Amino acid sequence: MPSLSGDENIIFAALSQLDSIAFAIVRGFTLDDAKMWVTGGAVRDVITGRKVTDLDLVCDKDPIPFLRSFAKSNGFGFAVLDATRKIARLVTRSTALATIDVAMMQGNTIEDDLNCRDFTINAIAVKWNDNGVKIIDPVDGISDLRNKVLRPVSDTAFKNDPVRIIRGYRFELEHALTRVPQITQMATKSKNLLAQAPGERVAQEVAHILKNGDSHKAFVAMNNDGVLKILFPEVTASKEVTQNKWHHLDVYDHTMETLKRFEETIKNTPCWLAPWEEKINRALNVKITGGLDALSISKLAVIYHDTGKPVTRAVADDGKVTFYGHEKESGRLANIMAKRLKLSKTARESILLLVKNHLRPLNAITDEKISRRSVYRYTRDMGAWCIPAILISIADALATNGPAVTEARRNNEHNAILRIFEYLHEREKAPLEPVVNGKDILNYFGVKPGPIVGKLLKDAHEALALNQIKTRKEAFIFLERRLKEYRH
């Protein structure tokens, strides 16, 4: 192989640092008389100095048999992603290189394959062996990467695969790229094709966007291109729906502002929340399913938290505008979205929980404070989603700045949120230990198994949390009164 160029030296050095599994696969295919190239995100990330966590390879023959055998021999996970296009995935045990995807080359040459791709920055391939690398860059993707330009490989890139429209917004965010005008024109022309795109693929790309700390910028761009109306019609239906004295924006603009405030709160934690920053980050980094984490789920809930307002909007005789029950209608619409995107049951139920309860903590403020009972019930009902739910409420409040909002109200909101965090900390340090169980209730009161036992257990746990009872004896006295109330 001839002497390496500057870019080739950089790429070779970076690839040489990858987990040995990667080169073992490349060498294995080569020994099997196949040609192999590193492509896509791995090349892009190496050139831009990012850490490579997933590897994309292209082979000039069907990779499935070899990869299946390699996975079995080494105890790795294996899956066929696309049997028609011959794409398979190896799931390693390595924390440095989580997955390796291998696809069969499209066309007769690697250049043919690259010319079928979405954007020039992803149409770069590298031939890798013991001696070095050779770059194949037929559409000048490296130059576009260096110049921070997002450019389609061809005029038909979006028509051939409309999900690439969403990928464009993702890459703009991830790599701080400036799109060429051609992309806007192509997105506008092909956006309606997204309605027929597989929900799973749309969800995957949206999840990538939501993980970015500035995802609100992508939603602004999607709206400007008319793409948001195709992906999330329930959200854009709230445009020009005016609100009441608590708000300074219509429902749609309030929603986008809430998303922006949510992200700002996480990136630049306000001083009054600083003691809880570690807990916040830990709660948002929890992995859910299908590539979604708690952060992505929370942002989907933000986007849908007020979608029920257009339907529930009412104007009283005195001119007061209300949205009674909008959280339930928003939950219904969020469920429609989640099913359309083929989200898992866990993801769907989590979004609904957050949407339906987004008003609770701040609406529970009475006499300028939130009661311990309200705090307990809120944390009990929200469970592991309590902290994300709190952040949604904070963002929702910050995006609400109408004439009815006062400094005193803001202070009350802060104090209510802090009381919830303090209670969570209290329970973390001293978890509640039940003083009675279901069997105790059955034996002591002589009741039959049924819903009444569950109600009494729930009452006992709440009384314990509120310091109304501390001992087993006190629990039975308390529950005896409750049982009489239930029977009457």
C-alpha cells in the first residue's frame, strides 16, 4: 500500500484503537475472499475526532453466514436486521464497541454503494488492513465535514427513503452543520412520504434527535419545513389556540417554549435546583426500550402535554378561558402517537403517565405551599418517573408568563418542587418499612381477601409516610377506623 495521506493516517490510528473484535471481523471476511470497508458513522466520527461506539461495515458478499458463525463462536449476540438487503448486527460484550453492523454492498462497486446514500458526510468508505487504510470519497464528503456543510448525495435521496429527512435534522444538530438550500427544497417536496414510513424507523430517528440537548431547534426546523405536521399532527393542531391570563403564548408556541425550557433547565441547572443535579442526571439517563431513554420519553411527554387543549378549550360567560380535562385528552392523543411510532408498551405507558400528571405538583399548591400528603401521593403515583415529571412541571411553569403570573407564585412553585425533592431524599435515606402486611390485616380483622385489603394497605402506608402511625399497634387502631368508614 502506498504511503498514507494525513487523513488516512488519522483514520488508521483511530481504527487501530478500536476493540480487537472489529479487526477480527474485518480480517475474517478478508480470509473468506471478501472485500470489506468501514463506512458511515464510524468514518464520520473518526474524521471529526469523536469516539466510535458503533461500527458500520460493508462487504461485497452476503455477510450473514460468516457473522452468524462468528457470533456463535465468540458468544456474541446476533440479529438479521434486513434479510432482503443482507444486513446483520453483532452485539458485543464490549463497553467500548457496543454493536457492529455489516451490510452487503449495494451495486457493483463500493462507489455505487456510496452514491446511493443519504448525505455526503455519510458516503465515505475506508479500506482497512494491517498496513493502513485507503479512503474512498466519491462525493467529497470529507470536505463537507470539514466545512460543516450538510449536502444530499443526490436529488432523489429523500424520495428513495423519506426517513432521511429526519436524519438530516439529526445530523445538523449532532455536528453543527449548515444545510444547503437543496435540502429544504427536497424535504418540502418529499415530506408527505413520511406518512407511509415505518413507525419504528421514524421513532429511531426521532429518539436520536431527542437525546440532543438542543432538540427544540430541530423541531423549529421541522415545523418550518412542514415536516412536523406529518410526524406529529396532534402537536401542530394547537397552533393559534389562544390561552388564558396565565399564558403569554398560544398553545403551540407554549409547547415549543416548554421544550426549550426543559432542555435549558437540564443543561444549566438553576442554583435553587443545584443540590439535586446528580439525582436529576441519574433519573434522565435510565435506559427504557427501543433506543429510548428517560430523557427522550420525557421530551415526548413535553411535546404532547397540552395537545388536548384545542378540544377542551371553553370560554365562560365572563370571558374566562378554560381547558378542563385537557391532560386526559392529551394523554389520549399521546397514546395515538406512541402507537403510530410502534413504541413499546413500557414507553407508551410512561409517556401517558407523565402527560396525564403534568399539572399535579403545582396545582396542589394551597395556602402558598404543598402539603406533605400531596407530596407523598405524587411521589407514590409517579414512582421512578417522579424526577422527570418534576422537570416537566418546572419547564411548563417557566414557559407560562402571562399577566397572572407573579413573583410570589414563582416562589411558591420553587418551594413546592423543593419539598418534593426533599421528601425523595428523606425516603432514600430512610425507606419506609411497612408495619403491617396483607396477612396481618386478614388475620386481625377477619376480612376476606379482596380489594378492601389493598385499600387498607395503601392507607397504612400513607399514614406511615405522614407520621400518623409508627408502630404495629397504632396501625391496627388507625385501620380499624378506616375499615368502619369503608363499611359504612
